[in-house]
Amino acid sequence: MNRTRLLIIESHEAVRQALVARLATSDEVEVVANTGDPEEGLRQALLLRPDVIVVELKGSNGGGLGLMRRLAEAGLISRVIVLTSYPDDEERLFVLRAGARHYLLKDLDSQHLIETIQAVSREAQL
């Protein structure tokens, strides 16, 4: 079985490393890259073409919504899962209308996150 290739774009170092650690225990998901910088995230997305991209929009650098637009322009938006600590109805509507697959809270359990990553990967391949 092929593992789902994942890129994580999360500006908070501790949160990003916690996500990487949580997903490292999975046989189904391989984190191919992770970064806290939206510009670097876009470069990695274009270079690696991961199956799924996990994005935090509300990072301290403020580049999340611009990143979403650029991922859409690159044809990668259908691979995006937005993770957030503080849900925002306007933001949720924006990202889902832009084509992101899911808008989830960071406190979801690891199994649900892995299942969602796999579902998005399957959908993106159709």
C-alpha cells in the first residue's frame, strides 16, 4: 500500500513538530516536508506535489489566506486541509469556497486526522 505523502505548513514550531510526531506513528501517512513559512510551503508544494497539504491560516506571519489563493492558482487547492485552533465562520466559508477539502480543529484525535488525510488523498486522485 502506498503511503499518503503529506506537506505541513504551520507557523507555530511546537504545533508543527507535534503534528509531525503524531503522524510519524502512522503506516498510512508520510510527512515529506514541513515548514512554518507560507512562501517555503508553496515552493515545497510545487516541487514535491504532495498528496495532501495541511495548512494553518492564522499563523504569526499572516500569509495563510494568500497561500490559499496561490495553491488554488497552482491547481493544488483540492489537496488542502485547513487546521485551526480558533474556528472562524468567514474563514471557513472562504477556504471551502476556494476548494479546500476540510476545515478542522487542531484538537481532533490522530486517527480522525489520518482518516481525513487519506480521504482527501483518494478524492484528489479522482
